[in-house]
Amino acid sequence: MDVLSRTEKIGYGLGDAASHIVFDNVMLYMMFFYTDIFGIPSGFVGTMFLLARGLDAVSDPIMGLIADRTRTRWGQFRPYLLFGAIPFGLSCILAYSTPDFGMSGKMIFAAITYTVLTLMYTVVNIPYCALGGVITLDPDQRMSLQSYRFVLATAGGMLSTVLMTPLAQFIGGDNRVLGYQGGIAILSIVAVIMLILCFAFTKERVQVVEKNKSSMREDIRDIFHNDQWRIVGALTILNILAVSVRGGAMMYYVTYILGNVGYFAAFLATYSVGNLLGSALAKPVTDHICKVRVFCWTNVLLGIISTGMFFTPMNAVSTMFTFIFIIGVLHQMITPIQWVMMSDTVEYGEWKYGKRLTGISFAGTLFVLKLGLAIGGALIGWVLAGSNYQAGAAAQNDIAIQSIIALFTIAPAIAYLVSAFISRYYTLRTDLLKKILYDIKLSV
């Protein structure tokens, strides 16, 4: 089995760094941008986030099926990184545009541009995620590849989220509309360059042998028949739900609970530093402990810590920073494990059903990931609307305050604990996985 070079691992990681420039912005800024800068009602934004997933239910599987059937001299998945890079960057800038329309016009414009952004994210990110499954079959190399990926993804997310506010202030000053659009324009250019470098530095080694052709409907059916894929799909929803609700509520938390919006960038930086450490720890920890056990018990620990945050006094800022750092480490340590688990379900499906469906498998994963993100955004929007949150007010009512605290602490805790419980049913542990890989090699 080929040992992947550091250059290729870094190149692969740059692709996710580019995606996280947008993904983390949507998760942490988009709700606040729409409600407090563009001036759209929070209830509408929450519903818009959720309804956009209805389109993803169609576009994500179609993109995966198209990618599975793509054959070019550059491979199956890499061409989409090259040709999708510039449209992806432009869609980011468009989503952060704020034309001077009436309220109805603003809502229509937001719905259209947000939908375009999610479609372009699909075109680029589904092939990117699938690419990790065809660079190598070796489990150790996969874990190493995913560890590099999430170190660089964290760096990309940090570049985007930590720099967004300072960039907006530098470019626009008091004009937050101009500042946010200028900030995302700079970050989008960086993302485009990263995607092109990912295309240039990676290689597809796992060749798909088409034993028999099947219809798109049969491929989708086989994915949902894959019991291990369904488990990882549920884990994906729960884990992104935890981080998206906490992240989306963070700006409200520092503004109205801690009373200092300056803490936002500091929280993000602290969390991101923890993420970097967590990504680096994933490979050495799983070298000595079964990755499924690490995933399960880390989720339990995350649930306990998140619950502890709920009971932390509001003036204990240093304690809250400590919690945020630890959560950053633990959450990002299990993220590479989760993506390796998803890659393993592809081999499991090939072993059990005789078909390798890399693209549609990761299309389904990206769909449930975006579904979790949408549910998180909708939950925030609906809870704020239900608690009579007043955008831009100097202070909020007691129900809104308690709702923000719960979104920041208890909601993620529940998601982590349910995730730990479900992970007990994931069966692709080391011995079975070795047998699956051995049987697949014999059948080729």
C-alpha cells in the first residue's frame, strides 16, 4: 500500500480549508448577518435554512450519482474542484450582498442567493469528500489523511471566522454592509486558490471496476439499505447540530449574556486553537484505542461538559473560555474519526452488495450534514422568535436570555449524548474491517 506524501495530505486538506471558509461563516455569522445587518426576521431565516434542505434532498444525491459516473483523464472527483472553484467563490460574495429592496424583496433575494450558495457548495464539496475515499484504501493512511484534512480545515475555518469581523471593520468601518461583503470577497479568493491547489496535489488511486451497471434509483436504494451508513448519517446530523447550534448562538451569547461582543472573536480563536490540537490528536489516540470507543466516550464527555456550562455563572468568563477550549479539542478529535467511519461504510457496501458507491455515499453524508446545519439554524431562529427576541435591542427579556443560554449549552449536550448512544451500534471495528478489505481485494 502506498504511503501518502505530506504534500498530498496537505493538498487534500486545503480543499476542506476552502470549504470551511464558507461553511463556518454560514454556521457562525449567517443568522446574525441576516437578522441584524440585512434586517430579515429571525423566524423567516430559520425556516429558509430548513426549507433549503428540501432542494438538497434532490441536488445532493444527483451530484453524488453524477460524480460516481464521471470518467475523465483527471479522475472522477478532482475535476469538480478545478471547474467549480470560481463559481463557488462568486456565490459566497453574492450571498453576502445586501441590495436596498423592501422587506419582501430582501427575503426573496436572501432565499435565492442562499440557495445558489448551497448548490455550489454541493457541486464542490461532494466530490471533495468522496475524493478521500479513492486516494487510499489503507485504514492508517486514511486516518492520517483525515487528520491533516481537519487540521487545515480548522485553519481555514479560523481564517474565515476569526478574521471576518476585523476584516469587515477594516474595509467598511461603520458601514457593516460594505465591510461584510468586502471581507467575504477576500476570503472567497483565498478559497478558490485552495481548491485549485487541492486539485493539483492529489491523485485518485482506487479505480472503480464496474461489474454491472445500475440505475440511479438502485444506487440510492442500496445506500439506504446500508445499515452502517445510516448509523454514521445519524451521527453526522447530531454532531453538526451540536456545533452549529452552539456556534450560531455564540454571537447572541456574548452580546446579551456576557455583555461584550468583543468576546466573540476571542471565543472563536480559543475554540479554533482547541480544534487544531484535537485534529492532531486523532491519529495518535486511535493508534492505541479503537476509534469507535474513542468516538463514543468523547461524545459522552462533551455532553457532560456542555451541561456543566449551563450551570456556570455568567461572570465566570475565564471558566467559560476553558470550557470552550476543551470542547474545541474534543469535538475536533472525533470529527476525523467520523469521516473515516463514513469511508469504511463504502467498503462495507461494496463487500455486502457488490457495488462501490463512493460519490452517492458522501452525497448522502453531505446532505445529512447540511440537514443538521439547517435544523440548527432553524432551531435558533424559531427559539429566538418564540422568546420574543428583539434584533439590535440594548437588552433582551428574561425568556430570550434563558433561551440563548440553553441554545449555547443544553442543546449541544443533548446532541452529544444521543450521538454517544447511537455509536454503540456501529459494527465496523478493526477485525471486521480487515476482513472486508481482504475479501474486496480477492474479488477484484
